[in-house]
Amino acid sequence: MPATPSAPVLAGRVALVTGAAQGLGLAMAHALGQAGARVLMADAQAAVHDAAAPLRAEGLEVRAVVADVATEAGWQQMLQAGCDAWGFVDVLVNNAARTASTPLWDIAVEEWDALMAVNLRGCFLGCRALGAHMRARGQGGRIINLASLAGQQASATTGLHYAASKAGILALTRGFATELAADRITVNAMAPAAIRSPALEALAPARQDGLLSAIPLGRFGEPEEVGAAAVFLASDAGAFITGATLDINGGRLMR
């Protein structure tokens, strides 16, 4: 008798992914959708609608919304969009972020505040809004916050404000993990580094070679590998992991 095909690992889940118009956000939205989740792709840019179209053409159940993660109104807009479409949201991927490499002596207060508003305040507001929603629903949930190697060790390639925001995300992750554990809501961080992207490939060959030489595994990571990690943390297989940071860096930081 032939075996009954198993259901996709995220069947029945509803995921909200921020910063989903491109890069890692798009890769994670794609991976979650392929794993069976219904996915709300959110971004501050209207291009998120174009990014969602190929996923729908593939047969994935996705929708798109333009919203600002730096405001409480933006999070209410995203949560309402998810609830209007599917009734609830039980997976949050806090990915939206600004990047910057401005030398620390040249960082204007306005630049510092603008970056922190998206990277750190946005993560805090998302954890709080979706954590409260998941708690009220009473069915558990998953929150995945995107940190970075930059928040774990000093680097000349990223701005101090960017690094500080990503270090702050690690503290937020542990705090919300403690607060929400009794509600069966896990909160974890992922810290990618040297993942293949248009920005990385735009670097001069010598700079790419320098980055590559620092990676023990001898290659750059692929966006799909970050997507696979998000699927794992969002699935039942990750149910006993909370308050943790998953390093995705090819061995650049070992601990």
C-alpha cells in the first residue's frame, strides 16, 4: 500500500514577513510559502506587490501590503491585513532593516535615529504587537528576529549604528522569549553573514576575496539557506528552541 504523502511542515500556519520586497526577506517569504504557510509579504516599498506576483504564479498563497514597521499604525495595518485574509497570524519574521556603513565619526544624529527607528524600534513594535495577538489567540506562535554577525563582533564593513541595532535585537529576542514562553510562543534570532546578494556581488573582486578568505567553509551563504533556517524555527521541529541565536555565517563566528 503506498505511503500517504505527508503535509507540508508549515501547513495551516500564517506568516508575516517584513522587508519582503527583496533579498533575504523575499527568500524567507518564498521558503515559508513553499513549506505550506500562507504568507503576508510586507515592505515600505510598493515593489513588494511585484515581488509577490511570481510566488503567486508558482501557486503559493501570498499577499502583499505596504506598511511602515517604525510605527504602531504600520503594525496594526499589517496585523489587520493578515487577519482579514486568514483570520490570524502565528509566525512573524522581523526582517525589515536599513543598512549603513557610515564611519562612526560621520554618523549624523538624524541618520542614527532613522536607522534605529526601522531596525530596533520596528523589531520591538513587531514583537509586541504580534506577541500580544498570538497570546490572545492562545494557540502558541513563532517570532523570528533577523540580527546579524555585525551585532556580535566589531566590523569595519558596517556602521556602528547598524551594529548597535542588531545587538539590540538580540536583547529584545531574549526579553520577549522570557515573557512569552508560558504562552508557547517561541522567540529566536537568526544572525546571517556573508550571504550572496546583489550588494555583495557588486563589491570589487578583491573585496569579495577578502570576505571569502575569512569564512572557514570557503564559500558565501545562499539566501535559500537562510530561508530554510526560518522554516525550521517556524515549524514544530523548532518548538523547544527559544531565546536562542542561530548563527548562519559559514563559521566566521564560532561559539
